[in-house]
Amino acid sequence: MTRFVAVVSGKGGVGKTTTAINLGAALMNSGKDSIVLDGNLTAPNVGIYLGGANFDSTIHDVLDGKDVGRAVYLHASGLKFIPGNIKVDALKKLDLNKLRKAYNKLKGISEVVLIDTGAGLTKETLSVMNLADEVLVVTNPELAAVTDAMKTIEKAEESNKLVLGVVLNRYKEENEVTLQNVETMLGKPVLAVIPESDSVKKSHIMRHPVVHSEPKSDVALEFGKLAERLK
């Protein structure tokens, strides 16, 4: 049975895509078959983060009825992913009513499908999140980001989604909000604390998950721990 986990946040720029990609890679490293799906249908970034821009088949093509198997790609790191179509023309044909049928095609394709969602609480993001069984919330140690994460958790629970916990990304020695305050405000456990690191920036330039490019870095080790907690 395929487990669908939506990687969400209330605020853009907190590191959802980085988290989805590296968690997917860490799960693969631990022997768990996983796929990262770009569920940000209006501004997809998964393919770009992994070194591609134009793909022969994407999640948008699956929405149009094409075979999902043709939209699965294998990164050099061993990570499997389904990219989105970055062209403006894809937005013109986007029909959210086709989501359920398209996602049903993903059942059985992998043990875990990690869905990288869009930012904010838009109709698109909520529609994609509602297709998942579980939700993983990503935030930064900033008051605005944590406040938006709180709203996202409320929406997820209104839809009866299991909120697994929180990934606290870009954590530094001095932060606007402490780890303890994040847990208190959100009412959820912090499952991973990803430190601010140049390793992530370098991995973005290399178009590789940091767990592959610098497997012994603090960031990679923390993603490894997160993967073990979610197995």
C-alpha cells in the first residue's frame, strides 16, 4: 500500500522542496522505496532542483490522462521523482478536478510518495494536500513562518489529515523563535532540526540532494534521522 505524505507550509521559501527531495533521498538510502512528486502545479521546482527543466512527461501530462510510469525519472543520486511542467501553457490547461483520478494512478507505484506542495493556503495547495494521508509541516524559526504553519496545521486537521510533526529548517545559533516555542505554538513535535548550512547552497548548485553530495554533513545526518522516524 502506498503511503502519501504531503510536505507543506504556510509560507513560501521555508524549504519545502529541499525537505521533500532530501527526505526522499534519505528514505531511498535506508531501503524505503520512495518517489518525490511535484505537487506545486503552478510553480513546480522539483525538476529544476534536480537538474532538469523540460521533461517529456510530467505530472501535468498525468493529469491529462497519460501513463504515470512515463513521468517517473531517476536522478543520478538514486532518487525517483515526478516533475511538473514549468511552461505557462501547462497552467492554461490545469484542471484541479482531475487531481483525484491522476493521484489514483500513483497507488502502488512506490512505498512512499512525498508530495511537494505549493506555498500558502490556496485552492490548489489545499486540493493537493487533501489527497495525502499524512502531512509533514516545514517551517523556519521565524514568527511569521511559524504563524503560517499554525494555519496550515489547522486546515490539515479540518480535513482529517494526520499531521506527523514539524521540520524546523534553517536553524541557527540565534533565532527569532526557539525550538521549544515552535512546539508550543504548533502543538506538534519537531521531528528534525535542519541547521543553516552552506552544504545546502552547494547542493542546490550541484543539483543534487545534500544527503548525496555531502552525506556526512550535519544537514544530511539530520535528514537521515528524519527518514528513520518516518519509516
